[in-house]
Amino acid sequence: MSLNCGIIGLANTGKTTIFNCMAVKKAEASNYAFGAAKSNISIINVPDPRLHEINKYIKSDRIVPATVEIVDIPGLTKGSSRGEGVGNKFLADIQKTDALIHVLRCFEDENLPHIEGSVNPVRDKEIVDLELQIRDLDLVERKIARSEKIAQHGDKQAQKEIGILSVFKEQLENFQNIRDLDIDENERESIKDLYLLTDKPVIYVCNVDEESAINGNQFTEKAMEVIRAENAEVLIIAGELEAEITELEDEADRKAFLKDYKLEEPGVNKLIRSAYKTLNLQSFFTAGPKEVRAWTIRKGMNAQQAAGVIHSDMERGFIRAEVMKYEDFIGLKSEQAVKDAGKMRLEGKSYIVQEGDIMHIRFNV
């Protein structure tokens, strides 16, 4: 899948530290505002314990997880929409993403000065929101101007579009995000080509100190009060602590470290899975002696389309899919037992693939 998630936030929020906890290829973190000169991209494995559970009974040569693309975008600042700091270049990078991970600084550190002079995640969120809104407003106003020129020649579609765009313009002028508007698909079509920043789904990450990794702190409480109204997901992650975990090569050491801090798993694992879900992606599995693999598809794709993710020949020559539910396979412990229990299903090309389906694709080219 060619979808991706962009990590955004003010400078010195710790977002590159969090990115590095997920990424194989590390980005350089800096204590200085505007320390980064470009966005960093990494293809990140999606943690999925189900693959290992399947492999207990398959014993294949390798396990291949699903992946998601994450983009670490250099920190924003007041005036980014007018070219301040790294400026418009990185707002354009945000525009290319499909969903956002907004990192809010919820920790104090005298060695890492806050760009605004104090720790205040609510203020920081408002600053970033405003910069994105200003960028979107400019894009909407430009499209209104283009539509007005066309409407002068009596084009009814352009006239209708101006009315719809005016609603978006008013929303932005009132310092509100497009994603909070209740709009239908026809109205959304008017802004589809603009890739508006405030229309993208968002996950918020409260980056905290290690003492606040479990229950948060006064800063996270204030942030959550504001975010609650948006009905968005909020995760609490201790970035520096996660970085220490990442440095441990031995899995036993990692588990012991997590246990010491009463964490069941690294917080970034939850973030990766959340990003995957927010992008409207899901996984189905194939399992055999060579590999157990998770394949990424968009929710709502049918069996023939899913076959095409594996190989275009499989989509073109699709005959049927043999489908097992993950829970049935794990409960019965073998494919033959699933068949004997009458739980193996034969599905045609129109079958909508469900999260966690284990599939064998039959095809002929």
C-alpha cells in the first residue's frame, strides 16, 4: 500500500526520538530548533503477535510482517505558513501524507529548551493547528478564485462548487479543522484535489518523561481535556525511555526493562498499529512451509483485489479463495482440523476480506 503517516509537531517535542524507536534507518535528533533539513521516511514493520502464533503450527522458514510508511517531518514553529523556520517546504511534505501523528511535548528538560519558552501542550497544539489552517485557507481561497473565473462563463458546476468551498473557508477562518466538519462525499469531492492538511485523520502522542509513562502527568491531563472534544486517539509514550529499550539487542533484556517500568510492550508498538488502523488498512495472512506473511490491504477490498496485492497474475487468473478465520486455526491447531470442523470456507472474487483472514488463493493464468 502506498499510504503513509506523517509525524508532526513543534520543534523539540521529541518526535524524531519517537520516529527512531520505530525506524530501522535512524534520523538525526537535535537539541536545536530547525536542526533538521529534510523529512525522513522509513518503512516500518507492524508488530503482530498473530504471525508468531500461526507459525507455532506451521513452522515455516520465515515470518514476514506487514509494513507501514512513516514520515518524520521537521518541527514546525509560529509562522511556518509564512516561511518562518523551515517554512512552507515542510507544510508541503505534510500535504503528501495520508494521516498525521501529532507529537505534543509533555515533559520538562532543561537540556532541551522549549521553542516557546515553557511546556504547554495545549498552546503547542493551537500553534500547529493554526499553521495548518492558514495553509489550508490559502489553498481553498485559490480554488475559489479559479472557480469564480469559470463561473463567470455560466458554468453551473463551478457556481455550486463556490458555495461548497465557502463552507470550508468559513470553517478555517473560525480556526477550526476541516476534519471536524460534517460533510458528505459530494462535498468532499470539491476539496479532494487540495489534500488539505486539517482534513487528514490524526493520532495525538503525549511525549512524557519516564516517571509518567503509565499514568501521564499534569501536561497530559490538560492536553486530553482539549483533544477529547475531537474524538481522536491519544497515546502516552515516554520517548527517551522507548529509545533506551530500542538500544537493547537481547529480547530478554527488553522484556525485563519493560517489566521494571510496568509496561506490557513498547508504546511505539501501539502507535504503529494505530497508524496502520488510522490509514484504513488491515492484514490478511498466508501460511506455508516457506513463510508466514501478513499482507496489507485497504479495508473493504474483495478477495480478487487482495490476490492482486500478492501478485497481479493471481488477480487476473483468480478462481477462488480458501479462507480460515485466525481464531479457528489457532483454536483447532491445523488446517486439516479446520476443514474437518467444516470451518474452511470457499469464497469467490466478491468476498470482502476480513481482518486476520488466513487465505489460500487458487488461480490459473
